[in-house]
Amino acid sequence: MPDGSTGARSGHALSLRNLSKVYGSLAAVDGVDLDVPRGSFLTLLGPSGSGKTTILMAIAGFVEPSGGSILLDDKDITRFPPDKRNFGMVFQGYALFPHMTVADNIWFPLKVRGVSKADASAKIKSALELVQMGHLAERYPSQLSGGQQQRVALARAIVFEPDLLLLDEPLSALDKKLRADLQWELKSLHQRLGTTFIYVTHDQEEALSMSDTIIILRDGKIEQQGQPGALYEKPATRFVADFLGKSNFLQGTVGEKKDGAFTYVCGGQPLVQVGAAEHTKVNGDVVVALRPEKIALSAERPAATNAVSGKITAFNYYGSAYHFQVQTEALGELIATTPAWTCQIEPSIGNTIWLGWEPDASVVVRDR
Amino acid sequence: MHASLRRVYWWLIAPAVLLMLVFYIYPLIQVLWISVTDPVPGLGNYSELIDRALIHRIWMTTIRVCVITTVITVVCGYIVAYTMAQVGERQRTWMMFCVLLTFWLSVLIRAFAWVMLLRTQGLINTGLQELGLIDQPLRLVRNEFGVIVGMVHFMLPLAVLPIYSNMTGIQDRLVSAARGLGASPWVAFKDVYLPLSKPGLIAATILVFVFSLGFFITPALLGGGKVVMISEYIQVSFEETLRWGQATMLASTLLFSVFLSLALVARFVDLKKVFGAR
């Protein structure tokens, strides 16, 4: 039982081997190989139709794979029905039983395992306290707010000490502030329980803030996987750079290569970029992804290696930051963000400003 | 709501209210009035409920047939509705069409059709005899069996529709959630789906039982005079023995028993909720 000790229990490991699911002629999941380490927090991230939910439903046992296998600690569970897998699941929209009280909802997984309510009461209580819902045990789900329902769904999914916890966009129905709070709570819950979490979302912020590992899915295939920081800093493709955070894309022609860096020309503007020698050849095409927050903004021409000037066409103020759209001669429209309190330029439409960045601020991506 | 708008709504329902008053409430009051005044003023007609063995027997037949009909209809209706809620869109449309099809046939035609099927030389008996499964024809009609078959057939859509309508409001993922939390398919149904479909079941039970109590044509035709239920006896009293006092007493009692059964159910469930008023 979750007792508040830090990461005491080692979770279970899950592996997918060449998993696929075909609906008619459409492959929703197309040969996915994946290893989820013990006790990790793994996020399946992708736009709708990328196959992330289908993968989760196959792991849970609600979708029968067309091919491949699912292994829990090397045990093949591909053909197990959902009730024989011992996985906790938090559904999109919570799926609390409306005819049962909060306490009975949490008792349910214990009840079907033959535990009487009297014997289960201690577990129900501590599960409720773990999600700070102890005082609402006798309420019905319809009497709770969305955030409270979400906490109950979470308590119900962990009370029976499942081998895995599966979460299907659990925060998507909540407002932004509550979503941010629950991200902290989920992460701390994961650390306390030590259970392996598999989390599905289309929200890149949730993925970045909580996960040990992010799997980015596209058209039923894994596009890229890795730690949040590594994925954000080194996106392999244009798709990843665009989906995980925002990016400007500079398309150019490679000039010369020298000392682990190369020059390229984009719209007549010569620029310098480090790395990725294997993806580039002289006179070949190249795509460089440049994060908006890595562009320094200044009123005068900066000393940075790469610098272009442009006119502000639009800007938004977010309190903590400014977001600018800047029309440049050579590179087209670029977006750039800067902390509002250190903003070096006059934020007004039509104002001409300079954008500067170093060769290692941007990254070469494959154009797909 | 705006006061003047509310007045418009009252005017809109006024014709219906007027129609009900003139053609429904007024005759009803007259029925109640005759039952305590004909042939002599007093509760003499009602004492027959206690004194006369024939009326006891008719009432017992009525209640027995109604209860059996209701149980069979609601169970079958639940199965049909559950299947409709599970299958794909195309099959569902076809099933709904078949359920409603019986509504479009005259109740008289349906009762006669059952007589044709169930009688001694009917399709079922001759078929079974030719297959060598029976030597003597079975008595399938002019008894309670025949009446119940005909009544269940008539009542089935009345059970399917409220149950199905309730089931469409049950989220599929609740059953999935139960399965995911470790419940077998049967336990997930018993502990989650069945309780959630209870309002539909209760609505169907009330609807079918109340309808059955006053049912006339089907019991009269399929009972063939052997299974006399209240409404048939009312008709006999009105038109053949011309005992209007007795007829109106029985009609009034029928009405009260409908109210009584609703009141009984209301003790256990919120009827407003069941019938969607809340």
C-alpha cells in the first residue's frame, strides 16, 4: 500500500515488441518497439490519430493487437483480458461509477478481488488521503468538481497496488491552473509510489514537465524518444521540433564545412550552424530549427554570429514574456520570445529590430 | 421566465386542456358517480369486491396474467435493448425498425394472427406433429398461455423503448473502467451496467404493468372466454348484463389499482427521475 515512503517499491517493466493494430486498411499502430523501464514515468505524446491512445488501450487490454506482443517483466500478456492484467487505469473523463459513493468507487477494485469493505477501509482511507480527498469519502461523483473527480479516479486506480498505472489524458478536461497543480501532484505521487506510469497526452507541456521518457508518435510509429530535455534541445525531425515546443525553420543550401560547423545560405543570407555533419553535404539542402526563446532581440546590430533585421508585425504580452512576429527580408517571418522584464526593444508594430543567435543555439533537423 | 411569455404558453396548451376536461375528466367523474349511485346510492357495488367469488377470481386472473406478462416482457425487452445498445449503427436501425413494426399493425390483426398460429390446427401444432415431436396437439390458445403470448408480443416495444433510451445514456467507458479495475465481464455488468440501467427497467415495468391491467382485445380474443380479465368483464357488465353500477365500480377499481401500484413504486424510487421529469 502507498505509505508515503519515497520510491521504496520497484515497479514493473513493460515491453512492446513490433506491436501493430490495423483498422481496415489503416494502421493505427505500425510496428512499435518500446521498453518501459521499471518505475519510470513514460509519456506517449502525439497529435490525434498518432496511435498513442490505441497503444495505451492495447496495453490495458481493451484493444486486441493485430500483431506483435506485449510483455510484462518478460511474461507475455498480449492475449490477457483487461481484468487479468492488474493494471490501474485513469480514463479520460474519469469514468467514476455515478451510482457509488467516492469510498465505494475506491473499494470497487478491492471488492472484485474479494476484499470486504471492512478489510478494505484502511486502504481506502490512505488512498483517499494520498490524493487529499479524505473528507469527501461519502459524496457521490456528481457532487464533486472536475479536479476532485480526477483525484478520486487516481485513488481508485492505485488502491489495489497495480503493476502499472495507465493514464489516458487525465488532465485534459481541467482548467489550466488546476492542470498545472495536478502535474506537480502526479509527479510527486509517482515518486512516492515507485509504480511504473504510462501517460498519454497531446499536451507537450505535460509531457515535458512530468516524464522521465517521452515517446513522440506520428502516424502509428515512434518518431523519436528520449528524455524531455534531450528531445527539446535535439529534435531529430522538423515534426518533433514543431510538436514539442515552437520552432522557426530555416531552409537553406550548405556552403562550406569547417571545424564541426558549416555555413549555409538562406534567402541570400549567410548563416553559421554547428554539428550534424552526417546530414549535410556541400551544396545540399538543410533545415535548421531555431527556438523562439533562443533568439536575442536588440535595437542595434548585435555581435552574435548570426544576425538579421526585421520589422515587428505583431506582438503579444503575457506578463512574464513578450512574443513577437518579425518579418525579415531574407528569412521570412520569424517568431521570437523574450522575458518581458528584460526586454531590450520597444514593443511596437512596425519597429525595426535585430535578431541574433549563435551557431549552437539552433539545430539541424531532418525535413519530415 | 418572462410573465407574458408564460401566458402565451398557457394559451398554447389550452385546447389540449379543454379537450381533456370535456372528453376525459368529465366522463371519468361520471363513471365514479355511477359506481356509487346505480342501482341505489351507496357503496353496495364496492362490497362485491369482498363478497363475490367470481369477482375475486377475475381479479386474481388479471393480476397473475399482468405480473407474468410484465416479468417476461421486461426481461425480453431488456435483452433486446441491451443488444441494440451494443451493436453497430446499421444493425441498430434494423432492430429499431423491427421493434416499431409491431406498433404499426392493428392490435386486432395481431391477436387473430396469434390465434391462427396457436390454435389446434395452427401452424405450430401441425408443424410439431409433422416433425413427430408430439402426438396430440398442444393447448396453446384459449388459456392463460395464449393470452400471455399475445400480451407479451404487444407490450414488448413498450419495454424496449424506455430501457433502450436509458441505456444510451450509460457511458461505455464505465464498463471498460470496471473491467480494467479487475472485474470479470459478468461482475462489470452486474455491479455497474445493471444498476445504471435500473431507471429504464423501472419505467418499463410500470408502463407494461399499467397497460396490462386494462388490456382488453388480446385477452378477450386469445382467452376465448376462458381467461376473463377485468376489462373483459367490464364490457360484459356494460353491454350484456347491463349492470352499469358493477361495470363502473370495476372500472374505478382498475383506475385506483393503477394509482396504488404507482404509489407503491414511488416509495422506493423517484418517479420524476424515472420518467425524465428531473
